[in-house]
Amino acid sequence: MKKLIISIAILQGLLITSCTKDISSYNDETKRAANVPAGTLFSNATRNLSDNLVSASVNTNPFRFIVKHWSMATYQDEAQFDFSTRNIPQTWWGAMYRDVLTDYKESAKIITDDATLLEGEKANKLAIVDIMQVYVFANLVTTFGDIPYSQALDPGNVYPVYDDAKTVYSDLLSRLAADISALNTDNKGFSSSEDFLYAGSVSKWKKFANTLRFKLGMILADSDAATAKANVEAADAGAFTSSDDDGLMPYLSATPNTNPLYADIILGGRGDYLAAEDLMDPLIDLNDPRKSLYFGTNNDGEYVGGVVGAGNTYSTTSKPSAQVSAADAPGIFLTYSELEFYRAEAIERGFTVAGTAAEHYTNGIKASILDWGGSAGDATTYLAQPEVAYATATGTWKEKIAFQKWIALYNRPMDGWLELRRLDYPELTLPVGAKSGFPVRYQYPNNEQQLNPANYTSAASKIGGDEVETKLFWDAN
Amino acid sequence: MRKTLMLLAVLLQWSVLVIAQTKTITGQVMDDKGNPIPFATVKIKGNDASGVAADENGNFSIQASPLAVLVVSAAGFTAQEITVGDQTNINVALNSSSNLQEVVVTALGISREKKSLGYATQSVKGDALVQAANTGLAGALQGKVSGVQITPSSGMPGASSLITIRGARSFTGNNTPLYVVDGMPISSNADLSTGNSVTGTDIANRAVDIDPNDIANIEVLKGQAASALYGIRASNGVIVITTKSGKGASKGKPQVSFNSSVSFDDLSRYPDLQTTYAQGANGAFNPNASTSYGPKVVDLPKSTLYGGDTTNQYTNADGMHPGQYYVPQRALTGLNPWVTPAVYNNVRDFFDIGTIFNNSISILNATDRGSYAVALGSTNQKGIVPHTGMNRYNAKIAGETKLSEHFKASFSGNFINSDIDKAPSANDGIIATVYPAPVSYDLKGIPNHAEGNIYSPVGYRGGAFVNPYWGQEHNTWNEKTNRFFGNTNVTYTADLSSNMKLDVKYQIGADAYTTNYQDIWSFGSPTRGSNNNGDITEYTYTNTTLNSLLTGNFKWDVSSDFGLNLLVGNEIVNTNTKYLTAYGSSFAFAGWNHMDNTGTKDATETSSKYRTFGNFANLSLSFRQMLFLSVTGRQDIVSSMPSNNRKFFYPSAALGFVFTELNGLDNSSFLNFGKLRFSVAQVGQAGTYRSNFYTLPAYGGGFYSGSPILYPINGIKAYIPSDLVYDPNLKPQNTTSYEIGADLNFFNNLVEVNYTFSRQNVKDQIFDVPSPGSTGATEFRTNGGKIHTNAHEATININAIRKADVEWSIGANFSKIDNYVDELAPGVESIFLGGFTTPQVRAGIGDKFPVIYGTSYARDEKTGKVIVDANGTPIAGAPAVIGRAAPDFLLGANTRIRFKMLTLTAVMDWKQGGEMYSGTTGLFDNYGVSKASEEARLKNAVQFPDAVKEDGTPNDIVVSGYNNIQKYFQDINTIDESSIVKSSFIKMREISLRVQAIKKANFGLGVNFFARNLLLWTNSPYLDPESSQGNTNMAGAFERFTLPQTKSFGVGINLQF
């Protein structure tokens, strides 16, 4: 009997020791990924960024109405500048910080920690991830103003301070300059499947980075011409040379990895989105070949735009064209066409950039028409009209460039809004029932106000009030 | 199954007839002073039917075999057992008793004299549980225990129930007690939460696996001091279940008990809805409208578009049909579209009479070396909703044997197989198209599908609202479980000296189950899959828990005054879970709703391991049977917490003071027993911490949310860091509780009164605090918040008549539980528990837990009255707390009357106070099916009562005109507060009449007529308030097209031999 007691005691003793020994590994994730390849996070972030930039969901991206390219059939809230009902700033902010920047940051961390990676490849990958982070932060800083930056993306710090927008911006420019010099075309970058934009081509990424630098430089042109000039001139030679260089997100023709507009318009089956007369009328007046590429007709086969902010009848108004809502229509990050408009503007501003303003203006329009599927002949005919040709079109250089760029930035809602704020032309009338003046920034999200109140309050007062009409530092004119 | 049981019963009866050789035994029953006890009961142990009553001089005569054990009992005296053996004349002396000398099972299965406890416990005997043939444990406990609130979700087969003891401690975590069956803690919670609880189906909790018929006794350990030995699992109290065993059964002949019952279920309350107006809007008939704001049913032939009396496209085509009207759905389904208007009772038509067949057989036997028990049970239920039901089969085998003088071994094993067919509720629910169905539409008579195509559903509404008959016929909502739980143990017992005793026990137990869930939206389901081709979700949850328990107990009667008991032990609980899901969308062709038939598929896997390692000790001291002190301590090491923060220590102390043992008080006939109780305890509840990890993202696509975005894209997998980030300093939730109470027995135990007041302070709740977006995370799992509970519990039992032929007892259980949220995390005003953006159920600071939040009526600042606009319609105010779910008090009352062979028992249940959001009630107005909207239209007048106009003067606006009245009701419905209903009720919970038709020494036959939830009084206007959404902490607060509650009546037989 004693033997039995002893053996039970021993058994229990063994159980106790073995149970406490390995307990520390018990809540390590064994079935959910604790380690994943950096490329999976990079690609997911890029896809999310594209989805948000492309989306026409009124919960996410209402800018097609703000720039008066589209009008709405029934629900006018967003077209009338009501962003708070659907909490759109919070959606955008959350999407950028949580779904995009966090993924990029984690991706960079994994790359940095990867001891097996070749140094050259590591440098390229880190530079590419950083370029995309600069792209997103630039969007946030031009959308909101002061933003959490130096203390952002740290879940342990639930009260991140807001950094001065200008300081953030100049840091972004120096990061971008460093990334450009870090990119080495002799070494590999991400694999072709991980890299949606350029399928692994480092040289294309170098062009993308230079183009982005050109753009960020131009944004400063009104507020800090010297910095603008320095960045533009440094970037010009290395930037895009043709539409082949465009930064595009390739969507697939099969659900669910389609262009979000396919989901919003075709699968959603909703008759919400219509053409706006503000864009339709100049397209008609100038015999623009993009009219039938941008829009379809109404039910009677006519091209008719609707009134932004007012109720419009679906059947009698033009809809966005089939190619806008095509399943495999690419998501657009940066194009040669927009760069050419920037180049034209840079020359007019006296920056040293190759070529003439007229050449670049012409190239910008031509690239836009070709990108949308128009022919070279269409472009020549269009450009030959005196109302279009750079030499003869009416208005100042700024008005001429701004007007054509506004047309060319169709289906680029975020950039269309940026350029309207920067160039202040064309002068769009306020929509019917406007809830405010023309919005030049987003208000900070509700949850920042609630959950990070002290920092929110000081940032709001520093930028001059948390209103949509508060001009940001670069929006000097 | 039932045939097998019957066969078994017959076989066993034969064996009984062969074995049993009975003789007549006579004797007298006396008290300890030698005075005869009149009308005492003498029966054979394990055979209640065998009982006989002594005469007024205590003389009795009974038939019994030499192997039988006689149980002699009388009210106010301790029962005594005597083995018959060779005796033919037995004189019995009984000691006067109180129920406090009984032995109760406490934490970790330790038996203690009830008298010695310094905290509250309450027991429910097996026969009280099943007196009304309840098939579910939660329902069987309702109204029978104080301090316990039981909130059923509905009356559907296998429906979940929320049981809380003394309120809630956690906001979003677990508040339900630990279930311990025969010493082994088992899973009792639902494995999957119903989340927001506004779509899909209910998910059963695993307590559904327990068959009440096999329960001998339930001990409810209410306070934290009572459960403190369970450490980190102790905070919510414990339900200790002892199943029937052969221990103490008579030797030789096995005792067989066979119970069979059938019950019939019906809707507990049919909503009283309008019967005047037809489908339509603004007074015009519209055959696809969701609303019943059409013309009067009798006026349908005059409809301009569909009437047979008017000129329209249908009469142009078919000719005039005077007195009839055209129903497009009849045309679609191949019937003659022209029909004379009629009023249909669609609600009554839809619900079936449900049936429950319940069979159980138990065989108990004691042998020279031990005992064994075998039990089989089956429950076959058909719900009141078509195509719902539950089949549950339970099998148990348990035994105990003596190995040697010092060693004893025992085991107990339970196998359960259950299969539940459910119906969806809330937004996906069938009720959404049953209750508000227009009375003009023949929902049952018109086929549910188009002629020639059963996969093209036809109903009175379009969109996602499928015809409920079609939905129940074609869609599948099923859960199937196979489960084993049980344990085996070895005990070593030794008398170290005449006054010292040592017990060492080692027990190892297992609880393993797998549940397969299936949600299928059939081919043809509107808005499901592409082209309405349906979808399927299969999910499987597997849980394996192993439990090792070593205890050593040392008992030392130091002197006649002083006793000591020391228990030390170790417990290891190890749980592995795995959860697999597979989703397939769009069936390729109709008729085969199978994963293989779907176009796109997506699968996920989650698994986890938990281990708790605990060391504990309990020192109990007693002094002169008057003062009892018990001190416990337990240290737990928990794997699911951060590695720097895993060890926790939880102490408790309890003091019992039997003041009637004091000199001078010990002979009172008025107060024959009195005890004061004091206890204090600290216990915890662990959360789940994980180090950082990556997950697959799941984003919806823009406006369109039909099917989720699937990865990979272009051959690459996408990962994201978890957007829930864990606090590396996470600590367990902490509960400190204080309890005082008294147990008093008066007039020689004629009246027993217990009262307990307890206070719980809970801090450091674990929950997910929303993070500012700029942190890159969505939520942060951390500690925060405080909640406190004051609970008053009282029970009273009066044994009013204690005669041989007549017994009458009456009792009541009273609970008043006030549960307040004191604090949440900084920046967090409320925590979402379920529902919509508004209305929702949430925890809000300073309020009772939980509250209902939503748009309120705008109210006049001075008078607090509702403000109406110029049309007489109430104006919506800001979102606010619009209702409080917690009741003011609960009162359960029970009575038992026996007259000779007839026994009547009844349980009443009263819940006073509390409110719920009843979306269905509100939508009755919106849809124009409510009585109120009918009355307003008939009178052509409605006025919002007791309100003021915007200028502050009393509301004198009478809304008139058909369209205005429709608008009035529909506008009011947009204000969530209009759907708040009072949820107080009184229910006749159980009533049963038992006839003991035959009672012989070897054979007993009883017949039992019973009813459950038969009568209901409530101030909820249309529905039974005991049906609500969610198997989470939101239970009881939120209703929206929730499946209804049932009432039942039936008959059972009981055979014993």
C-alpha cells in the first residue's frame, strides 16, 4: 500500500514540475501567425491604400462630389459637405493609420529584423516601404494639418502628441531624398508578386520616388518657394518619362479582388452616382474625347450632367462610364500626366526644369486622353482648338493649367481636391444646400477628440480651429 | 430509443420478481425521550413509492426484503436508516433535528455540515428540479434559489440562458457560475458569442448537455467565500451538481427508476394584434408592402389597382370580379388570383404545437464492496417553430469500490449526444415576417414558392425578408455535439489515532466535446450569395479539458470542545480548444446545399491552450459546535496572463456563530436554532493575453457587403498586425466580497428563515478600450473600471402541516441585487454589449448594469414631459440612457401540498421592475399591426398622452386623417425610447399534480400532470418579456424579432421497482 502512495506522490510531483516548467510558452500563438513575411504586410497596406483612394463609398471618399465631377441621385449629405453624419474623417484617419501605415511600419520592422536578407535588398525594400509611408503621411498632413507623427503608431502610447504640419512635411521631404539615394537598381527589391505597383522593378520605384518628391515640392510652391524649387529641381531628371512609369494598382477581373468601384457601382447595384454638370458642360463644349470615356449617357442616349447637392433623376442623367467601374480598372497612385502639369507649372514659376511650359501642358493632356483610351489623333484634334492650346487658351498660366488638370484628374478624387485647394481654380460654385464654405481640410476624427483630448485640443487651437475652412500652412493663397 | 428502454425495464422487472422475497416488519417510532412520534413515514430506501405512515402511536407495518434499508423519517426529526436483515420487529428512536444538521457539498466536492458554514449556500433536490419535467437545467432552477437570476433567451429547443449569481462582475467577460458535476468542473458557457446579437441564430450554452433527470442534488455556492477554493474561477459562484449514485442504495436487488413524460408546447403569449386593416400604405392596398396601413380588409374589392369591383389592368384582363380582389402572389404560385377578402390568423397558423418526449431510466445498486449507478436519458423535442427541435441522449455510468481497508476507487463517466435544429432571429429572423404579416395575406395557404420552382420563394414582402415557411423549410441552422465528461479517483483513508483521521484523494477528470455548427442559406435565399444562390458556413469547436486534483484532508478532534480540519491540495486545469470555420458562397445548382457545391470558399483556424496551476489550503476550526471558523488560501498560476504577471493569491475567511448553543438560549422552543454568518473573500478572474501576432485582414468592400473580400490577391497572402493590442501589464479582474447573514429556525423547525446581505467590489475589469486611430491600433486590452453590487437575499420555508396524511409547506426566495457601474477606463463613457449604434445595450458609468441607450424623446426641462411638434408627434431628443434592464427584485414562491397519495406543487416567479428594448413591439406600430394603430384609425383620432407642446402648454393636438395617423405611428417608431417596455412579470412557473397510484414494497407507480409557464401577467404590451437577443451579458435587455417563449403542459409516469 505504501508503494501505491509513494507512486501517486511521485506522479503528482512530476505533473507539478512539468506543468509549471513549460507554462510560459502556453499563450504564445501557435496557430495564428506570429511571424509573417514582410511582403505580405507591404502588399496588404498597398492594396488598402489603393482601395481607399479609389473608393466612392460615401463612408470613405466623398471627393468626387467636392471637386464637382460627380453628382448624387438621392442622398446629398456628402455632396453638401456634411462629413460628420458618416464620420468620414474618422474612417479615413483610421484607414490610413491602422490599415495602411501600421502595416508598412510592421513590414519595415520585419525587414530590419531579418538577419538573412542581403544588405542591398534590405536597403531597397526599406526605402520602398518608406516611400509609401511618405506618400500616406503627406496625404494625412495635407488633409488634416497637424497630425500625430513622431509618437504615432505606438499602441502603447494612447495619447500621441500632434506634430506641427510644417515640421512633419519637411521631415517627409528629407526621408524621401534619403530613400531615393538609398535605392540601388543593382539590387533586388520586393518580389514581383509582393510589389503590386512595379512588380519588383527598383528603377521604376526610383522614378516613382522622384515624381512624388516633385509633387511634394510643388505643394510648397506658394508657402516656401525656395524649398519647393530645390526639391523640384533635384527630382526632375529622375521622374517619370512616360505613362509606362505610372504607379498603378492592378485589380483583377474576378471578385473579390476587383476595383472597389466595381463593388460600389456594379455589384452594389445602386443608382447613386451620376455625372455633374460642372464637368460635363466643359467636356461637351470643348468636344473633349474624354466625354464618352469618363461618362456614359442617360437612358435617352444623351450626355447630361446633374446638379451637385440637389436631387437628380437617375434615368435622365449620365452615369460614370463602364470603364470607370470596370472590375480590373487600375487604382492610381501617381501618373506621368499629372507630373507633366506640375512641370509646366514649375517652369512658369521660374524653376529650372527641362522643356517648356507649353510642351509639358500638351504632354499632360495628351497622356490623360491616351490613358483613358483615346487615340493620339483625338488628342491632337482636341489640343488644336484655340480654347485648349496653351498659347491661345484664356486665363493666366495658372488658370489654364489648373483647368486642364482638374479635367485630367477625373477619378482621382483625393488629388483633384488637393489641386483645387492649391491652385484655387476653376472657381466652383458651392453645391446646393452647402453646409459650409468650400472645405480646405478635414476636421479631426471624433475618436481623437474623445480618446486623445488634450493633444487634440492643443492641435486644434494651434492650426486656428478644427474647422473645414481652416487653411493649412501650404495653402497660402 | 424508447423501445430499448421499455425492453430494459421489462427485463429488469423480471429479475426483481425473482430476487425479491419480502416479509412483514412491524415496529414503533419514538423520539429520543421515548415518546411515540405520530404519523412518521417509513419507506424502503431508493423507493419513494414504498412509503407507509405510522399511526398516531407511532406504530407501523411495512413489507420489505432482508436486504432492504428502511428510512424512518418524521418532520422535525433526523431521518434514520436501518438495514432489515433478520429483524421482523424494529423500534426506532429519532433525534430531533433541523435541516442544518444535514451535510452539504461545498467547494471541491468537500462535504461539510451545513451548520458549520460561515457563508450562504442553497440546495435544490433532484425531485424539485424535475417536478414539472423540465428538460433544461436553467429552466428547472427558475424561482427556486435566491440570489440567482436566470434569463432565458427564448423557448426554442436548446435555447441559451444567462445565469448570474449576485449580479455581474465583468462588463464583456464571463459572469456565469462555474459548474461542477460530481467533483469535476465542466464547461457550461456557449463557445461562441452571438456578438451584437442582431443577426443569425442563438448559440446554445453547454449547460444544455446536463440532463436534470440524473441530478440528485444541486448546491448553489453563492458568495465568493463559498467558492474561494476555486481561486481564479471562483468569482461568479459555483453550481455544484451531484448526480444520482448507488451510494446508500439497498444491496442485492438493483433499484430501477423509470421516468417518462410527454409535454406539449405552445407560444406562451399570442400578441393581440389588429384584425381590421389590409396590407398597404396610406390607405391603399399594396401587395408587396411591409405595412398594414392599407384599406379595411372588407374594402379590398374597391381597391383601384387590384379590386374586382373597379376597372384596372386585372379586371380589364379577367373581367370584373365583384366582391373579390387580385392577389399577385396567388397568381405567381399557380392559384386562382381572385379571392374574397378574409382575415387570417397568420401567427396562430405559423406556430405548431411543440412536443417533448422525455425518457430516463436509472439503475442504482450497492454491493458489499461499493456501489454502482447506470442512467440513460433521452429528450426528443419538436419546437413550436416548424423544423426546429432537439434530440439529446445522455448515458452515465458511475461506480465506487473498496480496494482494501484504506483504499477506495471510484469513477463516473457521462456521454452526451445532442442535435439542435434552430431558427434564426432578429434581422435574419422568421419572426420579422410572422408577427407583422398582414391579416389580409394568407401566409399559410398561399404556397411559399413560385409555381414550378421551389427555389423561388414567394411571400408578402420583398428584399431579404424571405417567407418564413420557405426559410424554415430550406435553410439549416444546426448544432451537433458529442461530449464526454467524467472523472476517476482514488482515496486513501486512515485513522491515525482515535481522534485523528487522514484522507488523501487523487482525481483526474476530463471534459471533451466537439460541436459542429452549420448555417445554410439555401439556394434561392434573397440577397445571399451571388444571384441569390445562397451560402453555407460550417464551423466546429473542439474543447478538451483535463483536470487533476490532489487533496489531503486531516481531521483532528482535539477535545470534546475543539475540532480542527486542515485541507491542502493542488489542482491543474488544462484546456485545449480549436475552432475551425469554412465559408462557401453561391451554390452552383439548387438542391444540394453542400460546401462542395459552392463557388468561392474561405476557411479559418483558431486554436488555443490554457493551463491553470493552483495550490490551496483550508483550515477549519470548531469550538463547542458553536463557533466555526474557516480560512482558505489559494495561489493560481495562469498561462493566459502575461509572463511577468501570472501568480495570484486569493484568501477568504468565514465565521459561523450558532448562538442558540449559548447557555440560556439552548432550550428555547420559539427559536430552536440560530446562526450568524460573516465572511470576506477576494477572488479573481483571468483574461486572455497574447503577445503580438498577425492576422488575415477582413475588410468589407465599400457600399457592397454581400461577400467578404477574400485573399490572396495575385497569389500573395496578406497579413496585418492584430489591431487589438494587449497590455503587457494585464492583471486579473479582482473581486472583494463581504457577506453577513443569519439562519433562524422557529417552533421546532416549523419556520426556517435565512437572510444574507453581501457587498461585492469589483475592480480592474478586463476589456478592450478603443484607441485613438493614430496609435495604429483599434483597441487596447487593459484593466479598468469598477462595479459594485449590493445583494439582499432571503429565503423562508414554512412546514405548516406535518401530518401523516397531510403535509403542507410553503416557501419563498427573495433577491434584490443592485449592480452599479462606478468607473470605466479614462475617456470611455460606455462599453458596447450588443445591439445597434442606437439602440444598444451598454455599460454606462453611474448606472445599473446594463442599460439601454438610444434616441430619447425630447422632454420639457421643467415638467419632464415629452414635447410634441405642431403635428402632435413627439420630437426626438439626444441619444441617452432610455432603459434599465436590471429588475428591482425577484421573488420565487413555492408550495407543496400532499394529501394521502396526491401531491400538488407549484412555483410562482415574480420579477419586479426592469425594462427592455422591444423592437418588435415598436415595429408593430410602424407596420400598422398594433392594436393601438387600429384603434386610432377606427376612431380617426390619436393623441400622445401626457405631453406638452413646444411652448410648454399641455398637448391638445389630436392627430386625425388616415395618412397622418400612419405617419404619426411611423415617426414615433424612429425614436428608440418608444420601443422601451416594462419587463416586470409574474409567472406561474410550474404546477404539478402527482398521483401515487401504486405503492408497494417492490413496485411503485406514480402519474404526474404538470404545466410550465402556464399563466403570465406582465406589463409588456404584446410579448412575453422572457425572450431576448444574445447569449452574452446583454441577455434580457434587447428584443427585436426574437424567437418567442413557450408554455407547456404534459403528463409523466414514474415507475420504481
